[in-house]
Amino acid sequence: MDINEIVLASVGSTNTYAREKASELPLPSLIIANEQTAGRGRRGNSFYSPADTGLYMSLLFEAAPDFDLITPAAAVCVCGALDEIGVNAGIKWVNDVYIEGKKVCGILTERFSSGGRELTCCGIGINLTTALFPGNLPNAGSVGVNADKTALAENIARRLMRMNERFNKSEILKEYRAKSIVTGKEVSFCQNGRELAGVAESIADDCSLIVKTNSGEEFTLSSGEISVKLR
């Protein structure tokens, strides 16, 4: 499949750009930026996106009707593309990509309507060689490889579009579980105002995280944040 490609020196947010231009862009479209001045993360957070040191991309496409695992699938695609450049990365539930206990990639997926089309925009930010981070990002790290950004973005986009064309939920889940750095680890989380801790036992078929607490309670986490002891 041909993917329309747009490369920008600087942009507020590649996801915002994709949304604003959606009505005039052919699908699928890949937007790549050297810098984001207003990068966006999940839950309303910002995503630190300095010039030259990271890959900031968004893939705009029409998702298959039954493709309900786009964000976890994107994390799998990032790990697969990094594997090809000799970097072993894992996934911290739900969709952050980690290397040696540090977050190197964030993913933000948004769905919206434009021009009579139901569209999906998958934004991915990867810290490739970023060395300095703001003090409020103690868990941030870098891949440590000065990879070809365009080639890496194209690899990730092609992988995700193949998954969209030949949607296979069981295969995506198999790869996601294989790349999980959470299963079997001690985690802490907040549930209904309670601070809880336990062991992440498994990942359900909808990518929920099954956690058994130290008191023997079992929780199914479908969203939110967890802290995990990776070392």
C-alpha cells in the first residue's frame, strides 16, 4: 500500500496537524516532524519533543471496523521496528515503550470524523538520542541510536497498515504479551481512591491488565496508570 508522506521541520503537534488537514489528505498519510512545539501525550499530558533528537510521527488512516487494538498494536510495531535496528525494547502497559527501565516512546491514538470519513490518527513519539529531559520526566530515556528517522517512521507505518489490512487479534495479542515488561512484576495502582499493590498476573484479550493484590483481591485494569518495579 502506498502511504502519502509529509515531512515537516517543525509543527505544534503531528496529531493536531493531521486532524486539521484530514479533509484534504489522501489516506493513509504519514506526518513526520523534526520537532513538536506542543506535543501531546495521553491523559492531557504534553510530550517533550525537542528538535533533531527524536522521531515524532502520526499515521492517519481508516481503521478496519474490528481493529480495536490499534494502540497496543502500534506499540508492537514500534518494538518490531526497533528490533530491526538492533534495539530490544519492551512494552509497559498500556502502550509505553521502555528500554532498561526508561520510557523511550509514547503513543496517542485519536479517532474522529472528517469529510464523512471515520478516521484514526496514531501519534508516536520516540526519543532517539535526546540526552537532557525536564525535571518532571524522571523516567524518560532514549533509544541511544541515531537512526534514520524517515526510514524508521516508514517501517512503523507499514507494519501498522499491514495489521490493519490483515487484522488478526490473536497474533497481535501474542506479540504484545511477548513484549510485555509488566507480566509477573510487582505493580502499584490507584483504584477508587485506594492505593493498591500486587502482581500483574496476565493480559486479557482486550489488553486489560489482571492484577492480584497482596491481600488476595483481583482487579482487571482497563485504563489508567501503573507503577512497576522493573529492576
